[in-house]
Amino acid sequence: MSMQLDDYRLLGRSGLRVSPLCLGTMTFGTTPGWGTEQAEAKSMVDLFIERGGNFIDTANYYGDSEDWLKPMIADRREQLVLSTKYSLSMRAGDPNGAGNHRKNMVQSVESSLKRMGIDYIDLMFLHMWDFRTPVEEILRAFDDLVRAGKILYGALSDTPAWQVSRMQAIADLRGWTPFIGLQIPYNLTQRTVEREYMPMAREMGIGVLPWSPLAGGVLSGKYSKADLDEKPTEFGANSTRKDINKMTGRLSERNLTIADEARDIAQEIGVTPAQVALAWTLLNPAVTAPVLGARTLVQLEDNLGALAVELSDEHIRRLDEVSRIPLEFPADIWAGGAWERMFGGAKVAARVPAA
């Protein structure tokens, strides 16, 4: 369904209104050799806000991103929903300069507030699960920061689905601040999250915010199978986006076949492959707002055009077919006939998740 950037959505089980696309800022900065210059980054922020976008995502780990955002948002901070993250190491060798624990959360929040020149953070993410910190410590620290007015809402990123649902249930039972957002990778080449994360998020009242919705640019049509023959450089400061995509498995024969199908459909309806891929991601009812990773103003312009793309049932069928993933337990049992035996032939409507 066609929409505009100012067709705002509620994020998870909250009253917070966010635009259907989120401007990601991980590309802000040129330290890796392929990022965005500061002037162009400002143009991207300006364009996004002018079009009605109000949701901007960053992280303390994203190089100069938080510092750069300070002057870009200074005179319009109140109209924005600003999210940032903590967890990843900010001081090499310091055991308490990373992780999910209370000390790192509190000092990370204070540092982010200073870098961005703001008084509060709208949405604070736990960036990555550390497998060390008790969940009660994480939940209570989030709740304390909300009560102190340092952050308004809590969210999670790259965390096991069973831990997400466990923590949400504990928060509900104890009257602590619940999580309203979940960042996970989701795109046509990465659909494994449909098995557990997507239904869990809908059931638990958490809005999914897909990162890398274009699979690192693979779904934009910029690569071909000839790129598979090139040997990547060793991972490091001189690694290109292509090198990183090859080393992480994003640039593969399977994924390029999926990208080719998106390109064919794009040509049929007169749009770009990136717009087709983003439009497909928005079809999932668990998704609130994909996080855009555009590097240039031109790319951002193109990405925003995805909101006007309408895919036919046949287009959706073709994209689903080429990107299909194998069923795993227990879905494979249901598909094998157990589902029919569950109801004895009777028709029982599924329960619609609460809004």
C-alpha cells in the first residue's frame, strides 16, 4: 500500500509516533574509506526531515555520528525521535567500557547526551547481547533511567529471541519499563528471523526495525556474479563495502539470484531494485520502520521512493519464492500434516495480536 513519510506509525506497544522509514547514520563518517562526508550527511538529515521523517537512529559506536548530529538537530530536536545504542566497546582493554551491565549503560547514556547536546534520549537500545549480564540488572537499569528522565523508552538489538520474550514478560510482571523496539537484520536475503523473531515481536508488543534492509547494498542491484570471482582483501581499515559483503556472506550466488528477481520486477513496474526490496520488507505486519543505510543523498532519495511502490500479488509471490527459506522445527511438523490433526477438520480463526 502506497504511503508517505509522514504517515506515522505507533512503535510497538506505545504511543510513540515514528515515520515508516528510519534514517540510519552508521554511514556518517569516512574513517572506513567508504562513508558519508559531513556536508552530505547534513543534506541527508535535512531532506529526511523536510519530507516528514522524524525517526533518526545512531549509536555511540558509530564513529563521529553522534557528534555530527549535534548541530544538525539542534534547532529541531523536539520534533525528532532520536535513538542510540550502548554495549560495544568504547575503550579498548576496559572490561567495564563494554557490555550490557548497569555501569556501562549509565555511562554510555551520559556520554551520548553530551555528544549530541541533548537532555534526553527518546529510544535507547541495548546494542548486542553479551551473555554475561543478568536480565534483571538490564531491566531495572532501563527502568531507572526512564524514571530519571534520561531516556523515554527502551529497545533491544541483536538479542536472542527467547531472551527478548523472557525480559518482556518479566518487565510486565514486575511493572518495569517494557521494550517497544527491536532491531534485527531483515531483508529478502535474510528471512530466518521470520521463524521466531517476527511472531514473537507481534505477540509481545514490540515493533521490528530491520537493519540492513538492502543486505549491505546487494539488493540495490550494484553487484553482479562477476564480483564473486574477485578475492576480498583481509578485513581491516582498507576493506571496501564489497569486501565486507563477501566476507560476511551477503555477496553470494544465492543472494545475487534474489537481487536479479528484484531487478526484473523493478524494470516491469518502472522503479529501482532497492525500492522493490524495501517495499517488500514493509509488507511484514511486524515491521514498523526499516532503518535506511544510505551513504549518499541520491541513495536516500531513491530509498524514500519505496513508500510509493505497490507490489502486485504476483510480484510478492515471485519474491517470496526466490527468497524462500527451509522450514525448521516445529514449523516442519505443522507443514507435514500435524496442523490438520490439531483441529479435526474444524475451522478456527487465528487470534489477531492486540494493537
